[in-house]
Amino acid sequence: VVLELLEMKEIDLAREILRTTEPLKLLKLEFPEKYLKLEHLCQRTVFNPSDAYEMGSSKEKRRQDLAQQLSSEVTVVPPSRLLFLLGQALRYQSAQGLLPKGDTQLQTRGYDLFRGGRKASRKDQEEKLPTRAAGRIQFGVTSHPETVQFTSDGGSLVTGSVDGFIEVWDYDNCRLRQDLQYQANDELMMHEDQDPVLCCSVTRDSELLVTGSKGGRVKVWKIATGVCVRRFSRAHSMGVTSVCFSRDQSQLLTTSFDCTARIHGLKSGKTLKEFRGHTSYVNCAVYTKDLLSVSILTASSDGTVRLWDARTAECLLSFRPGLSAGSISREATVHTLQLLPSNPDHILVAVKSSQAFIMTAQGQLVRTFSSGKQTGGDFLCATLSPQGKWLYCVGEDGVMYTFEVQTGQLEGVLTVAEKEVIAVAHHPHRNLLTTITEDGLLKLWKP
């Protein structure tokens, strides 16, 4: 190696290898003459093969001799042997419960051998409207989910149920993920005393999950292990209606039936700020993407949206969505706030009526979306597509109304339920939605 480096004029590297590597240090002790010869060659500026190699030898001959010595130590087998060993390894891992249960083809399709984990979820380039069911999960009436969320990497679906259990699903097969050891052992994440789970959220790296319960508790879980890494036993005095992580994932923003929103420190485990001023339930809250200041928006059943300074907990602004100056006030519950992916300065505001709105954080109306129904079509939940092209609003009539965000036009309707829909969620980068209903039916929808 040293001689060939010298021949390539990599003198400094050859000298470094000669003086620092263990084999050549051993050469210096046992064969000092050979070592001194190499040291001498390293001092020269011109490489002469006749000085480097013994009489009758050359670089090619030395390589052949070395290959001949190694060949006796190396066993050659057909390439198919590697595939056989990989197959045996997969069968062993399946037997140990380290892979999803099912047929071998399913396992190899869902498992990345090179990364040692589940394959990354594919991404759809063009956003299309859902037109048909893609799968279903039936829960019991007394264990129906109250919240549903895709993980940020798109690999799993998380549900939180009225019996306190939190489950992580393989949505392609509508089964629990058995590659998560705690689920394979039937040791699910859960809130004590069958405390109903009302909301959940996942970090951007899909490592952590936060859940909020009817009893005012908040728990933070590590999805890979199912371990609770932080708990807030008294996050609120009443049920927690929404939870989300701050941008740096160091804090939690929560809202509650106790008419407040709060910020909690993940490291300290303490409540850091309280936002008080709403006169009814606070249903959700989001951080705005203002680079100059840290502020949050809250939505309430009192019919208002409030803008707060996150540092001082001061209310900066309050407005009623969709009401122009001089209009008669109507306390329509505001149930959804979501920043537009294509324009974070604009916010989706959905209320319990037949209308939804795109607004600014200052309360300026940008666009209105309407189902056109006078009665029986109030929106119960809403969400945006990942790129912000489509707005999906699910009404009390069990119909999902799809609007084009840029134009405000109603582009499609799809009946998704016979019972009241509790929540709707969109996959982070696929044309896939899920809905959950009060009778315990979770459905997936695709184009």
C-alpha cells in the first residue's frame, strides 16, 4: 500500500500510514531493515520502481502473490446464496415478532432491508379528489376513536379511543402494526382509568406522540417503544380538546373545555403560560408562522378566534369569522384552525355552519366556501390537502364537500358516513383521507 501511494505521488499519505498504523509499527520492530527502506523511499521526491521492488518483482507480480495468498482464505459461493440467507433472516425475524404478521411477500414489501426498518411511504405528486373507499376498521361502540392522525412521515395511522387506548395502525392493511413490539405483546399505550383520549399530535420526525384526555391529562409517548416519556396529570381542569408541539418541539400547546389554552414545557413538565379570555370551550389552537414574534391563534365555541402574544399571554385581537361590520352576532362554534401550506399567512377557519373561510391572522376575510345548504349541512370538521389545493369539509349530513382553495368553488361531494362524523385527517403526502364516526367506523378514502 505504501509503495503504490508513493508511485501515485501521495507522499504525505504514505508517510502517515507508515508511521501511525499498527501493522507497520510491528514491521518496524520485527523487520527494521524493511521499515527503514520504506522510510528512505518516503524521503525521495522521485519514485523509482527498481529501487522499490526486489529483483524479478514488480507491482503486478506483488498483487498476484497477495491475491493467491488471500484466495485460500476466501470462500466463493453462488450469488443466490445471499438471497437464501436474507430469506432465512426474514423468516427468523417474523417468528420473533419483529416483522408485521402475514405472508412473506407482504413482509418483504413493507420492510426495508438496507435501512433495517419500515419502507418510507410513497409520495403522490398530483393532488386528486377521493372518490372511493380504500379500507375500513371497525371499532366497538364503547371503544370508538375520538381522534385520528397520520404520522408526519406518512408511515402509520394513530387513533385515540374513548376507552383510553392509543393504537398505531398499518393503514394499507387496516391492521395494528405488529412490528412495534409492545403492540405485538398486546401492551398498548393508554390513559389510566379508561380516560377517553380526545386529541393527539405527532412531531415532525414522527418520533413522539402527544395525547390529551377527557380528564385533563396530557401524555407524551415514544412511538417506537410505547414508553410514556412525559406526563402532565393536571394539564387542564377539564377535558383537553387539542394538543400540538411547538416548532422546536420543546413545548406543548393545549386547549380545553375549561375555556383556556396553555403552553407546557416538555423538559420542565410545568405549565408555562395560560391564555384566558374565551367564554366557552376552546376547541383548537395553532402557532402562527410570524418570524418577528411568537403568537398563537385559538378557536372557541363562543364563536370567536383570538390572537395572542405567546410570550406575554396578552390577547392582541379577537374576531368572529365571516361576520362583516354591522352584522348580527351569532355564536357559531369555531372548531378548526389550520395554516395554509401554500401561504402560512392565511388560515383555514371552519365553523359549525354551512360555511368555512380563509382569513388572515388579523381577521381579514380572504375567501368563503359554502355547501349551499340552508339546513342539515353544518360542517363538523375540516382539513386541507398537503399542498393546500383542496379543502375538505364534512357536514352533519355525512357528506364530504370538496372545495378548490384558489377559487372557492365546490368541486365534489362524497357521502362518507351514515352516522355523525367525529374527525377527518389527510395523509401528509398521499391522496388518502380518513374519517371516523360515532358508531366506531374508521374509513379510508382515495381517488
